[in-house]
Amino acid sequence: MTLEGAREIGSAEDPLKMAEEYGGMMAQFTASDAVRSGAALRRVMLGEGQLPLVELREILEEHGFDGPWVVDVRDLPAGAAEHAAGVIRRMLGNG
């Protein structure tokens, strides 16, 4: 099972609730962020949208998730991958 941040936001699902429910069964987490307003969804750089990364990491750790964090930067400007790497390093306390 894979959890994808932007998809959960786009479908009006709560990423934290999904992580709580399925965290122990997940194979990977796709770190993508978005802002949802009504029916409109706008993908944004990781850490700049509605994805609660720190809380999500804590829940996944509590459920024993040890799979990869995959960064999805499709449709984002140049530098999005480097930006996302910095966000994740800071979140994990490595930068």
C-alpha cells in the first residue's frame, strides 16, 4: 500500500487519519503536497501546502513504518527536488 500526500488532500481525505489506519501496512509514502480550496487542487512545493509532515512522520513511526519516502515533483518548478530534500532532512533532524 502507498500513501500519497497530494492525492489524499485532493480527495478530501485526512492524511493523518489514513496514516493512523494504514501506517503499519504501507510499503512507501509519496511525499507530495497540495492546497485544496473547494474542488480546486493546486500542487505546491513540499512543506508549502496542507500536508502535515511532522505529525505524519510521527504517526508513521508509531506504526512501525520503515519504508521509503518517495518525493514526487512532477508538475513543479525546477529546484523542487532539492527543496523537498531539504524539507525532509530538516524534518528528520539531518540538516
